[in-house]
Amino acid sequence: MRETALRGKIWVLLDKTGKLIEDIDTDQIFHNAHLHITDISEMGPYAFGNLEGWKDFSTKCGEGDIVVAGRNFGAGSSRQQAVDCLIALKVGAVIAPSFSAIYFRNAVNSGFPVLRIINLEAMVTSGKLKTGDLVEMDVKSGQGTNLAQKLPLRAEPMSAVQVEIYMAGNVFEYGKILDTKF
């Protein structure tokens, strides 16, 4: 069984002007040139390979690290590989003010935490969240802490079903649990 508390170093995806990158699409997360890769464990090196300034992300990211991005993360196609490449890197979660509906659903179904913090841009602009900070977040309650700066964080908590899917590992494993109940 997984823990609901996540702990990791954050990577704040900023553009050249220092603003959170918005509308990161699935082609920037996992370029279509790599769609021939079908083994999830081999997808990690290509994460953000088409995102300007972040092409080397996979070489820097550590297990449990948390990605912080701007609004509408995962825009574009329904490319499952855009979730799978982050899972392959063992990224702990993505935090953004909002996600495309398809990316959000793919992440939830894959048991990958995606958390919404509405005032994220203000937190980054004011320096309350920066790359390298160590944070803790609880997916069930939405409560968290930037341990580096001893500041509270508040995300929208996952719904009860989302937590159950996350705890099971993905929607297929969750379905097996439900099947044994009936």
C-alpha cells in the first residue's frame, strides 16, 4: 500500500523570463518522435525533451521529485506517454494551477498524483516556491509544507475515488479490488 504523503525536491518549470510555463502540451512532455517506444521503463529519458530550457530534465530529476508548472499542464492530445514518462522517472507528482482534462484523467487512472494549487504563480513569483526546495504534500488532505522555507502549502485534495485509485497503484488494480468486494 502506498503512503498518501509525498516528499520531494521541486522543479519549478520557468521560462526565460522567470514565469511559470503555461500550456505545456503533451508533445513538449513526450515528443511524438518517441512514440515508437512502448516500454514505459524506457520513456523517462525523453521527458520534457521538447520543452525549451528543460530538455535535460531527465538527467537531473531524482526519485520522488515534484514538478511545478503553470496553468493547463498537459494540453493537447490524449498521449498517455506524457504521464508514463514521468512515472518512468519516478517523479512524485505534478503540481499546477490547472491541468487539461485528458491529462488529468490519464494521470489519475495511472495512479500518478496531479495536484492543483490555484495561487501557484504568486507563490513562485514571491519566492515561496523555488527549484530545489524540499516539500511534503498529502494527496488526501491537500495539506503540505515547503520544508526549505517552513511555509504551508494548500492543494486541492484528491477525491476519495482518486485516492483509492492512487493507493491501489492505478485504475486497473483498483478495479481488481472492487471486483473482490462483489
